[in-house]
Amino acid sequence: HKRIIWACCFSPDDQYFFTGSRDQLVHVWKVKDKSADENEQPVEKSPLKLVDSVTALAVAPQLVDQKNLIAVGLDNGLVQLYTWNE
């Protein structure tokens, strides 16, 4: 991210976490047990670009059609729903 991160949440299986930022992006990260690389990179090569700053994130506690269901709250008051899987 290039701006402040305002939101973070984990997938139901605790294998991924999602971050949302003032830079209007949502990134997906893979949780690793141990890492020698201190500069981890997001799993998703193309982050989700939104129309306003991300202020809230939530992931449904169960998969929907084998995908994570993500609610993204924006600074302009909108809440948008997305699905994601690796």
C-alpha cells in the first residue's frame, strides 16, 4: 500500500488476510508459518482498485461457491461485495 491501511481481516481458514487502504486498494496476503523474506508480497498480483478509500473489510465466516465473500466499506459510505479465491 502507498497510504495508511485502515482495514484488515482474515479468511475463514486463516490462510489469507485482506488489507484495505486509503490508496483505494484491497490486497490479499498469504499467511506463512515462517518467512526468511521480510518484504513479503501480496498473493494477488492485481489488487482490487476501488472508487474511494477503503475504511472497512469483512470476510464471511464460510466460503460461498468455493470463494471468500468480502464486504468492503468505502469512505463515501458505499459497501461493495466481492468474491475471491486463489
